[in-house]
Amino acid sequence: MDSANPEKFRGALPTTERLAAFRGTVAERVHARIGDIAAGRVGAATQMNIVAAHLLTALINHEYQHDQWIGEVRADNLGHALPPDPDSDLLSRIDGYLVCTPYA
């Protein structure tokens, strides 16, 4: 599953259940930490708000990239049309990928 390695060295893909559990755990931890930051239950809360905003932007952009890849595979291999991009002034397409650009 490690995309940093050539495909032939990645091993078997995890089950859907394992992936869902992993993603659920990550989401739970991110929500808890962002909640602590928003509530000021951290040191340097003002600075951490800036870090949290950038972290969430990076996570959103990473997920948009996965959505793009999945859409391309569905289009190329299954003949499905790509869905339209969401409509928002906070989104741009850069290097072919949809990205959240709240600071642009």
C-alpha cells in the first residue's frame, strides 16, 4: 500500500474494513486535536490556530488529489464521466488537481 515503493514491492492491499477503520481513527484524532486548538486547550493557541488551518488545507488537498485519481481510473477503465468540479471561490485547479486555496 506504500506508494513510495514501486508497485511490485507494495504487498497486498488492506481490506476495505481495515482502510475504513484506519481512516476513521485518523479523522477522530484530527477532529479531537482541532477541537482542542479551537477551544484554546493547547499551548500557543493563536499560533496553533494558524498551524491547524494549514494542516486542514493540506489534508483537504490530499483527499482532493485521491478523488482525482479515482475519477481518472473510473473514467479510463470503466467509462464513467468525471464529475463536475465543486463550485467555490476557495478552489482552484493547479497542475491538473483540484486544490483548496483559501489564501490565494
